[in-house]
Amino acid sequence: MTNPESPFKKTALKGMRALVCGASRGIGRAAVKAFAEAGASVVACSRNEEALNQLVESLPGTGHQAVAMDLEKLEVVEMLINKILEDGPIHILINNAAGPPGGPLLENEVEDFEAPFKRHLHAAHTITRMLAPEMEKAGMGRIVNIISTSVKEPIPNIGLSNTLRGAMAAWSKTLSREIAPCITINNILPGFTNTDRLGSLADSIHQKTGKSIADIHDNWISQVPIERLIQPEETADAILFLCLPGSGGIRGVSLAVDGGRLRSI
């Protein structure tokens, strides 16, 4: 599905730089395109350098960069962020990374928490600490964390992910009371979104339960009032809205883009 062009997109972020983690596919990739269309210069980061280069070459505008970055290697992350800052401040940060494997929580060893927490919470904290002072100097900063609807309603059979996403939400809410007035930090909570991640979850459920992929998808759709999956571009538009200069009054919120699936208020 293609969304209608929004009238603010072409120049809303002109002169700003956005750093998007997990940019090579899914929601991260859609966010990169949305920021470029809005006039921002985008630093696209992920481990897949080839996919990043292809993405950056396709973007409108100038000043875009592809930076291969493994969020689990924090010393390398710090080095790369320092290098990025040599070209000027980053005004917009999108903290986004692949989720951990599914399964009941008690099947996880303590060691299973280490890598997911590094690439999500630890990396987000490291990057935010480095960028926030430059955002404050620039007089404008927007931080958006891509988390999950599980922070409001834990999702069965992804216990480790539920735990991690809850920690990210609490971290973000705490920061919303501490960072400079010109910086906002908010969360996007994707619902059932048409991405590779959802496909891998469907396959995992199929392997564990024997249910067909079609039945798994039908079950998901039955929970969504709009009766379809969310497209990554729709989520990207919500991310873009939270990053607009005029969205400075929105701070510390968790916005679900889930087609109405959540039952909580």
C-alpha cells in the first residue's frame, strides 16, 4: 500500500541530520526514506553495508551516509558516532534494532539476555549520551525508540523480547524527565507489521506448533480492527511526525501503530 504524499514532507526537516539504526530493512529502511523525502540528510546504520549503500544511493537529496555498525560492539559504536559528529550535530536519532528470538521466558539462560540488551538498551544509551549534548547546543533534538506493543500488553511466546522492550520503555520515560527542554524522546510501538521480522516470528511459531503460516497470519489479522497488517511506511510516517520541529510538545509517550489491536487505554 502506498500512502498519500503528506504536504509537510518535502522541506519539514531541511538542514537537519538524522541517524537511523537498523536502517537496512523494515521500519528502519522506511524511516530513512521518509526523512530523506522530508529534506533531512540521513546517516543510515546497520550491519548490512551492501544494503545500506544501495539504499543511500536511491535517496533524494544530498549529504546521506551509509555507516556499517554492529550495535553489540559498543567500543566500535562510540568510535563511529564520534566520526559522524565530525561532520556536525545529529538532530534526530532513531534507536532501532532486530528483536531477539521467540520462546517462553524460562527457556532462556541468563546469557541469552546479553546480546539483545547490548544492541538495544546499551547501544541506545551509549548513542543518546553522545548525541544529546550536541542536540542541546543545536537547540533541537528528537529521539524515537522503536519498541513494541508488548510494553503495554506482553505478547505470548516472546518473553525475552517483552522483558527487553519493557526496559527500553522505562529507560525512555526516565530520560524524558531529564534531558534538555529542546530535546524530545518518545517511543513507537509497532503492531503486526509487514516486515521480515514478522515473517521470522511466523516461521518460529510454525516450527513450534505445526500451525500453517496462513493460519498464523489469519490469527494475527483477526486481532486487528483494520483487518490487515501495518505497512512499514505507515509506521515511518508516525516516526516522522514525532521528529518534526512542531512536535516539541510531545515527550515521553509510547505511540502504538497497531491498527487498534491493543485493548488497553
